[in-house]
Amino acid sequence: MSKNYIIRPATMEDEENIFKLSRFVADNYTRSYLGDQIIDWYIDSGNCDEDIRKGIKISTLLLLLSIK
């Protein structure tokens, strides 16, 4: 196993950090082709979080421990 990363299943304890990441990605990388109105609705309605919540039990995380 590498000293630089860990691969493990996601847990409900990871939920809030994954929510933050998914909101960031939607907010910063999809506006250019989906538009502000759709992205604002998706994040503000809670649908973004709900989509993540549905998939978290089948998700795997790659956690970087250090970057050289």
C-alpha cells in the first residue's frame, strides 16, 4: 500500500465533505453549459445533495495523504 494515498469505501461520515465537493464542481464547472438558473436550482433545491446521498453507499474514495 502506498504511503501517499488510501482507497476505501465511502461512509456516511464522509457525506458532508462529498456534498461540499459536489456543490463546488456543479457551481464551478457546469455553469458554462447548463447555465446559472439550472445550477442554482440544482444546488439550492437539495437535489445535488440527494443525488450524492443516493450513491454514497456504492462509492469508493481515493484519499491523498501527501502530495510531493
